Amino acid sequence: MTTAPSSTVKYLLTEDQTPTTWYDVSADLPSPVPPLLHPGTKEPVTAADLEPLFPAEVIAQELGTGAREVDIPGAVLNVYRQWRPSPLVRARRLERELDTPARIYFKYEGVSPTGSHKINTAVPQAYYNHRAGVRRLVTETGAGQWGSSLALACSYFGLDCEVWMVRVSHDQKPYRRALMETFGATVHASPSPLTAAGRAALAEDPEATGSLGLAISEAVEAAATSGGTAKYALGSVLHHVLLHQTVIGQEAIRQFELAEDAPDVVIGAVGGGSNFGGLAIPFLGRQLTGGPAVRAVAVEPASCPSLTAGRYDYDFGDSAGLTPLARMHTLGHAFTPPAIHAGGLRYHGMSPLISHLHELGLMEARAVEQTACFEAGVRFARTEGIVPAPESTHAVKAAIDEALACREAGEARTILFGLSGHGHFDMQAYTDFRAGRLTG
């Protein structure tokens, strides 16, 4: 591979180079992703089964159109252009700090209005619901990146937004909550007394810290019992969410052409799968259609290791068993993870699509400890000047490990990782790290 003949740091595309389609890798897979199943009949879900939760256009994308490319609506593109295309950055200072022959790049999604990649799917979901005449969206959020993204997207399209936020993050991250409320959302700590699922959890443990699975149960219940006045929006895991995120990897492919380089390894933090999938899937799609091969590495927390330690089986996406069954790597829908600061990665299951890619041998997975991730995040911040979100530090840690392996081997490989968001609302996590209060 050839390095760019310059000291360029940022590789930028113009607004008119924003992708105009999303990429659906299903068209190129050697075998289909196992379908979602109805929890009662155990038959594949139909569009009618999903109508209480999603508008028709989202359902069509979830069940698959068979098309490799799905058009991005003009109204969505108009909003995307507020921050897209996002920069591809050469981490030259980190390279020097590590004394590595590796070339390290990161795709930076923290330039979005809410500081993370989540808004890439929040905008189309809000748009499709607006087109369908929906007036209110309900959702869950872990660390708050998804909740703030959906809150802003709802404000763009005149929708009300209601968010159930995992209680441990609700308490750890008050400024994320304040951001959601600033954008117009109503925020509840989960478990809450507002739903049957929440009341049951509180009855069992009044001090319950919550989980994404439980927050999903509360949001799904609120939508299903709204009498049709509300729909549900999801920030990760499902097929349509990963589809929307493929703008990230598509841009990165074009930016590497500017850099006259190409990644040998693509790395992303993974909780439900949207960040990793958005970056890696377009590169894997090129590989599947005869293009260059890449190592795709998904990095998860050791305290919530669905890919590396979970079983591959059908399971509910929520704690109360209200959702369709998905075949995925899962720790069990009753699993409550430790209260790590990477709230966006505290989910019991993995995207069915990412799980399928793993089963096909198209990607790798590794689990890393929280303290090691924060060590890597601080090292990155002191060289590159960006404080990563706790979720993103998992990708930073793996990228540093890959670069150090290059140093030991004397090999100049090209490393790309996804910096899914900044940590400006997560400084308590860094305070706890410096004080020695983090474990695991």
C-alpha cells in the first residue's frame, strides 16, 4: 500500500460527496441473516406484526428490500449535511507517541450536533415517522448519545420525544439528560413506575440500576399501549439502524482514496452493533464483491461480552420479553451488566447482522477491560486532543494494541478505527478513572 505523499492530517469530502444511498450488505452475503421471530408463534415476523412499533418505510427496511443500495431521502440528506461528511483523520501524533510504523486513521463522528454517530439513524427514523403522521416517538437510551440524537431529530421534524434512560447512566450523566431535555425530550429514569415492566423491576429491587434491556421493555410497552399515538425508535441492533449507519464506511472508502491508502484492519467499539457495523460493513461489502480484504475487529467490554462469551441463539431483545426473538449472540435477556461508564455498550445481545457476520467468519471480536480502555483514551486525548467517549475508548485501545504489534513485527500496516463520539458529557468517568475508582 502507498502512503499519501504529504503530511495531511484530515481527509475531507465536500457536502455534495455525501453518500446518497445506504448500503445493504444482505445483497452480498453468502447466506441470509436468520429472521426475527414472533414471540408467540415462533414464525418469522411480518410487516403487520411490526406495525404497532414502526412506520411502514422503516418496516420495509427492517425486513429487507433485496436492494444493495437504498436511497437516502432528500430531507434526510439536507439534515446530514449539517455535519456530513465527517472527517477521516490521520493520527500522526499518536503514531509518533507509539513509535510505530503503522499508519493510524480514525473516522470521527463526534462532529455531529449531538457528538456521536447515533444521529445518523435518528434523523431518518424521525423523518419516516413524520411522513407517516406520527406525533410522538418513544425510546430508551444507555449513556444518552442515542436519546439526545433522537430528541434533536424529533425537534427537526416536529415530533414529541419520550426517553427511558438506564438509571445508572441517568445518575452518572446528568448533562446528557440535560441535553435531551434542551432538545425537547421528556426523560425518565429506568426502571420507572410508569410501566408494568418498570414497576415489576422496582418491586424486585427498589435500588435497581437498570439495563438497556429493561429500558427497551419500558419504551416498547409505552408505544404498544399508546393506542396508536406513539411509535418506537431504536438506536442500534436492528437491520434498519445498521443500514442507516453505512454512510460512515462509505465516506471512509472515498477518503482513503484521497489518502492513497487502504486499511488492513478496521476496528470499532461494539455494544448493539451500529457503530462497528456502520464503519466496517461497507469495507466488508467490497471484500465480498471481489475487493480488497480487511480484518474487521469488534471490541466489546469484558463486563458485557456478548460476542466473545454469549451463546448464539434466539433471544428477546428486551428484559420483559415484549420484543420479537432475534438470533444473536446473547448473555440472556435477564442479564444486568455492571455499572461501567460505557453505557452505550451495556446490552445483553448483539445485532443479528453482526452476529451473523461473526458466524460467517467475516470478522473478529475481542473483549477489553474498562480501566485499560480509559488508559488508552487518556493517551489518545493527550496526543490527538480529543477526549473519546467511554464507548470509543474500546476502539482506541484495540487500535493502540494493533499499532504496538506492528512495532514489534516491524510491519507498516494501516489501521482504521471508529471514534464514535467525544466524551465531553462523560468527564465524570475520567474523574473516576484518575481517582482510581474504576474497576474491570
